[in-house]
Amino acid sequence: MLFRSSAIPEFFGDNMLANGHVFPFHQVGVGWHRFRLLNACNARWLDLSFVQENFAVPGEPLFGKAGKPVAANVSVWQIGTEGGLLPKPVMLVQNGLPLQQFLLGPAERADILVQFNAPAVGASPNIILYNVAGAPFPGGAPIFDWFVGNKNLPVPPTPGFGPNTRTIMQFRVSGVSPNPTPQIPAT
């Protein structure tokens, strides 16, 4: 007797893809940009934030004294989901200060506006879209969390080369955005 599975079991890979690439980058100017995100992971949830890149270790975040990534100086508004536009925009981050979690489950979409501000003097101009959600969500298992510094892995990741499930994408901020400053409506 032959049995076939009608579902694919959860899978937790060891690298993240954005636009079909591992460790991609996108050149942006200071100002507003609109992004449409899709969590195309089979089972991995994403808890996203924009963090400052470490000058000394390109592609890796700068960590603060508490061992957490340093928030980047951006403002983020969510204006839509997979169901279309939201009834009113939701501010997720204000000038680097996170106001609430930015979670995306598998197959969820987010339509966001991001304001990239000029980097502080002496700071890297690069910003990383970073994921801190454990897999399986919410608790996670160390063997599925690939990042530089995780001592529970059989092979330590190489900075900038992976494996890495936290660094999703790098934004290289330079110049000024050609996009006009949007008027974010109340509804």
C-alpha cells in the first residue's frame, strides 16, 4: 500500500533569501521608500527590525552594551497586509525607537513605508533588515537559529558568509531619495 503526504512538513533552512539572493543589498537614498514584503518561509516566523551595521564586521549588526542590536535611525509605517490597505496606517518605528513588534508569519505580507535618515557621524551608512524570531516560533531551538555568536551550532557561521537566519537584507544609504515625502493619511 502506498501512502502519499499531502502536506510538506516544516523546514528551517540555514540562510534567508530576499529577492532570490542570500545577503542581498539595496541602494537607497535618505528619505521615504515603499516596500512590499512577503514571508515566503515554509514555517519560520519573522520578527523584523532595522538595525545598524557594524563597521568592523560588514553584513553583521552592531551590538550594544546589553548584547542587543543597535536600532537604526529609521521610521516605519505599515500601510497594508495581504488583505489590502489597512483602515489606518500603523507606526511601527519612530526615529529608531520601536513602538511595537513587526511580526510576519509564513505567507503573510506587509506593505510598509520606511524613512531612512542620514547616518550619525561615525556610524555605518548601512542598515540591516534583521530577524530575531526563534524557530519554531515563539520559543525556538538553538539548532535552527544560525547567526554569528551562536555557540550551540556544530559549525560556527562566518561573518558575512553565513549560514545566517537573522540577517535578511542590507540597505546602503547614500544621497537623497528621489521619492517625495508622502502625506500619510489618518485613514
